[in-house]
Amino acid sequence: MMRDRSPVSLLAIAGAAVQAVACFLPWSQFAGFPGEMLNSGYPGGARMYVLFLAVAGLAVLVLDPPRRAAAARAAGAWSLAVSLLTALLIGYAGGGLVNVGTGAWVAVGGAVALTVGAYLLDLGQDRPLTVWHLPDVPWRQPAEIVLTLGVAGLALWGFVVGLGIPDSTIANGDDHVILRAFSLNAITAGSEFLSFLLGIIGLFVIASRVGIVASVSAVTQRQRAALVVGASVVAIAFPFTQGGSPYGLRIAASIGVFAAAAVGLNIVVGLAGLLDLGYIAFFGVGAYFAAIYSGTSTSPIHTTLPFFLVIVLGALVAAVFGVVLGAPTLRLRGDYLAIVTLGFGEIFRISVNNFDGSSGPSLTNGPNGVSNIPDLKLPGGFSFGDNHSLFGVELPFQANYFFLEILLVAFVMFAFLRLAESRIGRAWVAIREDELAAAATGINTTRLKLLAFALGATLAGMAGTVDAHVVKVAAPDSFTFIESTLLLAAVILGGMGTVPGALLGASLVYLLPEKLRFLQDLRLMFFGLTLILIMRLRPEGIIASKRRQREFHETDATALDRAGALDPPPGAHA
Amino acid sequence: MQLFLQQLVNGIVLGATYGLVALGYTMVYGIVQLINFAHGEIYMLGGFGALFTYTVLLPAGTPTGVALVLMLLGGMVVSITAAVVMERFAYRPLRGAPRLAPLITALGVSIFLQELVRNFYTAKSPRPFPQLIDPTYQVQLGGGVTISLPKLVTVTAAVLGMVALSSFVRKSRTGRAMQATAQDPDTARLMGIDTDRIIVTAFVLGAALAAISGLSNGLQFGQVDPRMGALTGVKAFTAAVLGGIGNISGAVLGGFILGIVEVMATQYAPSPLSGGAWAQAWGFVVLILVLVFRPYGLLGERVAARA
Amino acid sequence: MHTPRIARVAVPIIIGALALSACGNKKENGSSGGNKTLTIGVVAPLSGDLSAVGNGIKNGVDLAIKQANAAKTIKGVTLVMDAQDDTAKADVGAQVAAKLVAESSVVGVVGPLNSSVAKSVAPVMAQADLALISPSNSGVDLTGRDALAAGKTQVRPYKSYFRVCATDDIQGPFGADYAVKDLGKKKIAIVHDKKAYGQGLATAFAAQAKKDGATVLPTETINPGDKDFSALITKLKSESPDYLFYGGEYPEASLITKQMKAAGLNIPLAGGDGVDAADYIKIAGSAANGDYATALGAPTDKLDSAKQFLADYKAAGYSDPADPYGAAAFDAANAIIKALAKSYGEGKSGQALRDEIVKEVQDSDFAGVTGQISFDQFGDTNNKVLTVYKVENGAFVPAKTDSFK
């Protein structure tokens, strides 16, 4: 337990404790701020996330895990950021700092104490990072399985909470717009989500410094089966957590197709290393195929095909497009490939925009797109457009699509994993690393590259056919270059070469602009900035495969540091 | 016949803009194998820099000639600064990394700059640019074919820029150092060449040429907008690839070809595939066809792949 | 070691316990000062290239709400606005529409800006019977008018969708009649930007012009975002038209007219309400003189209410301009507010309130700032007054106001 009873350490502990207590006090003196800051008792709104950070800091300081000082610093910094930001926003919304409640100031004071104390602690006193294992006892395996399931549950809980945080504009009072872009009213309205985001990131940093992240991921790697089961249960359980509201399910349905496409792109970019900047075109092929043959009155072709046929044929047509795209690019080097795929993406978009009978054959209804796509209907009368009840819970109709997408994503993931661990997958990796050497070892690079394009296109096409029915419209504006960039960003951000990475990346790329509404017009600007920062700080993505991590950090100090190689040996003086 | 020649002139003018910007792409790629997606934004910043110089810094009543020179300098200052900062903080740290990392960074920089200017400089609509060279004055080229004065300036600038850059690279010491770095950076370093400085020089030269193009574009159309870099950038990069990336004359040649194809497609492509709606697509089609038959571009040479 | 294991178990449990206590933290439907809070939603592009226009719509609604709250138009109710950004994309539009539908305090929605987005938003609103009034959608199929062109009977596709603006099949022919019958033009070139609005309008114009007896050249297209139109202009010049109709927005139109005149093609450029913007003249400069644009409603300086609106808008200090659709959005919001005033008094709430509001909106009949606001049985506005504006000496001057028959 607590070995360090120096005044600095006590200061930090006191700060954390004070901050935690302050979360139960009122933070504002007026009603209406997100999180009901006027009330004492329940720590609503941003107070909850400050509470988490403060408790985490307290735990770290008292329980003396490895890298204690580093983790305490993280706790201090992040809790200070959240409490100070919240206090200032409350002050702005109330029309003056006078309206900020005592609780907020106490919390800020506690955060300052914690931060100062933590930064004064000597980093050299920290024990180096260790990956913890459970001892080798009979109940080790079940314990690890429970832990893995717990991680899945935690992910679901986090997602549901984050999704449910209000972010809409408060429309009262005069707004101040700083530098023509930052609307303070909007930031105030989104402050709870901002606190949530900062809180989650802060907790993650603390956990990773203490070694929890490394240990838990080691466990989940070992318990792959449990992880899959856990993830499936969590996915299926999600619609039941929404209390009948279609909003969250609608978002989840969109994330589902986006994630399926991201995994498909992961094959092309992540495995085979073929930089495709026009990938959204394959998605679009599937979407338009489903739209045209859905029987809607806006489609120029008045044939209806049953959905099972559509999903198979749509995927096949997309595969053909994939081969058509791949064939001319076989001899091209990586960067030329990028511009050619970009060109194909644009040609696709321009074509569907023009195929309205006047600038091209009447196929896709031009710039208006094919709209009013009906809901899917299964033979037997089950319509995807109706709400259904399951286990006594009323599920809005978007849940039907969500369940369909769980199947789709499961299929796509399964395909990816089987491919990645097969001879084909290894051949792709070989081509990615050094095409000449790969060809020299007898790999038919032509066939494999075409296969990569075709398979990636197939998966995207399948996702597209489902998307057409979720979104109910297929229009050229949805298939622009920026959409391809977003898909690429999802794969890169989440972690190339790993399936959970693609899922996480898709969720983030889709969800963050949704929830960070207060950024309004600056959303894209921050997106660009995020790309730059990620590439600078963690280019292998959030959930990265070991291989990629080594690739990107070959001579990196940080990798060595993470492995503990740079820490002074115990007992040595700094 | 007059119609054909006039459209040809139109195509050459369009191509001149692409060519000047393509030079920047090709130079940077030749040395560091990086597609600087943000180069289009450097071009845009050059135009905005010139606008800023005119509207904010120059007192009213400055004679046109002086104003133009100062605007050019202003534009260059902005674009060169952006390029140098970009290189130093976004690209240099990623120099050893796998190909994807600097590419994504470049995309991020491009998006960031576009949005930065759109949100913080303009009133969210295209900004009027002073047309100091009268766009209505038509120079007669014979046979009824005309070209306006600002357009003539654009074409001249492109050709001069290409010639100047070409001779610089071939004849000057720095230029030869650039060639050496492009061929083999390790050996170049062994020979005592400061490769970091050479790379910065490449960025600077590319930015300067882009600024010229930005200014001439503003003079031609009377406006600059934050999106002008995105549209022109992709086409200019296409032009560079078309001509053979790494090759200076190739970049300008590719620019002209692309411009001419776009214009000719608008006029002569078989209906319904003609008109502005399809012009961009035709440009890409030509690119793909060229790359199928000449994978390194029209004038490109096979360069040994870096391990 | 003891400590790490305890830490590993204890810390997650503590955090987990606290976390579980957070479950069930739902957003409550607030009330302020004893009043019930009801919401008017807005769906418009609030970010991206169309953000200035979308914000104009949002601000128009905001002004209407502010005025209603200040005048306590509806007793016992405070109105707030929930503005959602559709980024001018159909799929995002459907998503934010679902969000607004799910929020129980929303009683009506103004928007969207783009007809293409409306195709995704209107069905969602119709399914929930939530009133949706657009200030700017001109696509004919949104109220079933496309059947009229094919000679079939008009059927209303979305029962809760209304609009306060002119449709393409009214604005286009109005402009065509003016060009051929009033101005006597004989050979007209048609150009559009291949987007839903521009193409719809240009096609309607071309059809009417042909009917009126003019020669109509084959339609040309351009790309939005293009700046160099020399290829187009050279091509058109060789055909020698005496009038050019452009379907699309002012950024491209202003450049076309400028380059056209500079190249010696000195004919008027005419457009729809997308061209009727102050920035058109600002960018085109003196080249705009002699050009035309059509717009819905009588000229604003004829209507006192319109002048008052502009003054109020300016006084409120919004950073984006009111035109082109701020005034229409203001009228749309007031239609909802008036309908709410009538329905709320009857003590309804929830879905019943929404249903009643749709009915009351259908029966709207009041003087708005863009003209008389009332709707026909298909959701279209009965206000078919249109004005042709001509650019003279650097400003739009009304040339003809008429009711389209």
C-alpha cells in the first residue's frame, strides 16, 4: 500500500479527494445547464466524469501501482481540464463567473492540488510498467473469460452512455461567436459530451500508464472465443438498451454499414497495401444496384428483385467493377495507383450523376438519385419497416436493419479473418512489403492484386446494398472523394490490419461529428487536424496489430519506452 | 477551323494553370516520394496572400505594376511559409515511415488548410480579387482567335516558370544537388549535400511557382475561394502523373494535355458524353489510358524502387 | 505481489459501481419558469459550403421564435429552436429527421434547403405526422407535380410536407414566357450545373420556351466549382444565341456572365432565385448589367412586412445574411407557430398535438413577409406571384410582377 507519505503525495491525495467530494455539490447557481448542475447529490453531467478521474487519481496514488506518478499526472491534468472548462462554461452560460456554484470552484481547486502534487512527484521513483498475469490457478481461465466478457460489456455501456448524451443547441440568450467560428452557446450545449470525451480519454491514459490496458489486451488476445461471444452478445443487446427510441438505432445502423465497408477496405489497404482512394465507388455500386432494383417509382428500371438476389448480384457487380479497376493498375506503383483509384471514384460519381437520360443512359436518375426505396420484406410477411416486439421490449424498425447488419458485419469479419490467416493473406502481406521479392518467390502478383480489389469491392458492395434500404436513397452526393477519405481515416484511425480496429475506427469517424455538433462549421477542420496528429503520434491506429506497431516504430524511442527498456534499473539513481 | 483553334487556345490556358501547380507536385515527389496532397492548398494560399497584400497592405492608388509585383511577393511569402512549416512539422518527422503515413498526413493538412481559410478568412463566399489586368482586352492571334490579356500572362508565366526551373535544376549547384538527392539520397549525403536543406528548397520552389499560378488565376477570374486548391490540385497532380512524375517538362506537358483534353471533350466528345458534366471524367480517362500503356507517364523514367 | 492484484480488482469495481449508478441518466423534458417548452426544429446545411444559406434559414426561424416568445403568442408555452445540420446530404438529412421525430417536444420542422435532402426527410416526417415546411425546395416531385407534366393526376406523396416557395415548373415557365413573349428572344441557350435544382429549373424553362416558339439550343452543362468557362462560351458563341438561361447558383452564374461579356458574347444571362443574390452583382461587377433573375413573391420594398423583417433581422445581429431564404423560413416558422397557437389551446399534447398542427398548417391563411401564406391540398403554396428582376446600374430592379397561371 501507500509507501510514499511525503507532503507532496499527501497534497495530491487531498486534492483528488476534495475534487471527488465536490462532484456531489452544486456547480451552478442557476437552472438549465446540462447535467442539472444546480442540484446537489447526484453528480450529473460533467461532474460524473470529473468524479471518475478524481477517483482514479486517488486510487492510483493510494494503491501504489507501477508508474504511479505518471498516472497521477494524467489524472490531474485531465481532471483539471474538464473541471476548469466546465466551470468557465457555466460562468459564460450564467452571465458571469459569479453564477458558478461553489462545487465547481472546489473541484477546480482540488484538481489544481492534485496536478501540482502529481507533477512534483518524482518520476524516477516509479516502478516500471509490468504486464500483469493472473496466477496459474484452476480458476484462471474462467476468470479471464469473465474479464473478457466484462470488457465487451464495458464497451457497450460506454457506447450507450456516449450516444445518449444530449448535444443539441440551447436556443436562449445571446450568442458570442469567437473568431467567426466558435459559438459559445453551441460549446455550452455540447459541454457534457466534451467532458465525457475528455473523461474517457483521460481514464484511458491513466489505465494505460498503470498497465491495465496492456494486461487486459493480453487477456483478450488469449481469450479470442470469449471476445467474439461477448462482442456478439453486446451487439445483439444494444437495441434493447435504447428504450424504444429510434435515434440511437438509426446511428448504429449507419455505423454498421460503414464498419462493414471499413473492414472491406482493410483488405485492400491493410492487408494488400493497395492504396485505394476511390473505394466509396464500390459501396456506391452496391447501393445503386439495390436502389434501382428495389421497385421504387423513382428508379428508371421498373423491375423488382428479391433482396437475397440483390445482395448477391450487387456484390458480384461490385466485384466486376473491382476487377475493372484493378486491371489497368497492375503495373502501377503505389502512388500512381492512388491517383488512378481516385480517378475511378470520380468517374463513378460523375457517371451516376449524369446517367439521367440526357447526359447518359437513363439508369440512375441523375443528381436527384433514386429515392423512396421501400423497406425490405421477407417472404412470410416480415417487413423491416415495422416495429416489432421482442421479449416484451418494443423495438423500433431500425433495429431490424441493425440485426441484419450484425449478420453482415459478422460475415465480413469472418471473411477478413479467414483471408488474413490464409496463404492468400500472407501472400498479400508479402506483396505489400516488397512486390519484387514476392514475385521472385513465385507469387502471382497479378492474380492476387486483382483478387484483393475484387474481394474488397465485393464486401463494400454488400454493405452498400443494405445501406440503400437503411438510408432509403442513393444519390451521387453521398459518394464523393471526402467519403473515401473518411473510410480510409476509419481504417487508419482504428488500426489497420485488425478487425476491432476497423469497427472502432468506423464508430469514431461516424459518431464524433454527430456528437461534436458544437464544433459546427469547424468539424472538418478538426478532422484534418486529427489526421495529422494521429499520424504523428500513433500512426498504427488505436487498436493496432503488433506487426504494424513494429513497422511504424522501428527506431522509435516511444516503443522502447513502452517496453520499459528506457527506464532506469530499479535502485539506480536518475 | 476557328472554333477548333479557339478551343485549343482555351485548353492551353487551362493547362498553363495546371502545369505551374504540377511543377510543385513533381519536384517534391521526385525528391521525397511524397504526394503532397496539400500542394493545392499552397496554391490557394498564394492567391489569398496576394489578395491580402492588395486589400490590407497596399495603400490605395498604388500604380498597377508596383501593385502586381508586391502582390506576387506577398503571395509567395504566404505560400512558401506554409510549405516550409508543412515540411518541417508534418512531413519531416515521418520520413522513414511506411508510405501511408505521410500520405494521410498530407490529406489531413489539405483538409485543415481549406477549412481554416474558409472559416477564418473569408465571409464564406468567393472573395473578389482585383482584376488589375483588364480581362476584356482581347489580343488577336489571327484568324479570329483571341486570348484575353490575363490569360496570356498565365500562359507566359507557365512557360517561363518551366524554363527557369529547368535550367535551375540542370545548371545551378543547388539544382544538381537536387538531382543527386532524387537519385540516391544516401550517397548524396555522403557527398556532403545537406539533403534536409535540399528538400526544403524543393518545397520552396514548388510553392513559389504555385503562388505565381494563384495570382494569375485570381487576375484571370476576379475571385479566389478556399476550395480552388482542392479542385485544381487533383487535376494538377493528374497532370504531373500523366507527364511522368519527377520530370519537370513532363509536368507542364501533362498540364497542357489535360487542359486541352478537358476543353476538347466539352466541345467535341460524342453527345451525350460531352459538355462540362463529363469534362473531368474525360481527363481521368486519358490519365488511365496513358498509364496503361506507359506506367511511368509520358516522359517518366523507370526509377529503381526504394527498399 | 499483493498490491497490484488488489488494485486490479478494487479499482475496476469502484469505477464499475459508480458507473452502474449512472445508468438511467436520461435527458428530461425541461420546463422553464413554469412554462411548457416546445420546440421547432430546423433541418438545413449549417456547415460546409452552403452554411451561409443554411444559417440564413436557421436565423429566420430563430427570429420568428424570439418574436413569438416576446409577444407571448402562445400562453403558457416557451418556444425553443433545435437546429440540426444536414450538411446538404440526403443520408444525414434522414438521420437528423429521425432525431427530431424522436424528440417529443418538437411540434414542427422548417427545412430542408435542398430538394434532394427533402426526399429523405419528408418520408420520415410524414410517417410521424410531423409538420415539415420548406422555405426553398423547388423539386416538383415533392408534392407530386411531376405527374402533371406526364398528363396524369397529381397525388400528394407526403401528407405533412408543405412549402412556401415556387416550384421549378412554375418558375421556369414564368421566366420563359418573359423571355420570349416580353423580350422577344428567339434563340436561347440553356446551361445548368447538373444539380437537382438547376437541372429541374432549366428543363422546365426550356420546355416552355420551345412551346412559346423560340429556338432552344441543346442544353450545356457545367460543373459547380468550375471557374473557367471559356470552353463553354466559345462553343455557345459559335451558335450565336440572343439569350442565355442558367439553372443553378450565383457563384458560377456570375463568372459565366463576366467571361461571356469579356469574350464578346454580349447577351443577357437569366436565372432563377439561385441567381437573385446580392453577391451575384458583387462578383460579376458591371458585366451583370442587363441580366435577369426571377424570384418568388412581390418585390420586398413593396411589402411593409418584408421591410420590417429585414430591419428586425439586421437588429438581431446575425452574422449570416438573410437572403436568399431567411424570409421564407421566417414565414414557415410563423405558420407552425400560428398552427400551434390554435392547437395548443385545445389541450392536446404529444402525437395528437402534432396531428392537429399538421391540420392547422394546411388551413393556414395569413400575410407573411414573402406574400400570403396558404397551401393547396398538395402542400404547395397558393402564392404564385413571381417577379422578374433586371440588373440596372449595379442593382436588382423589379421589371415585372405577375401571378403565374
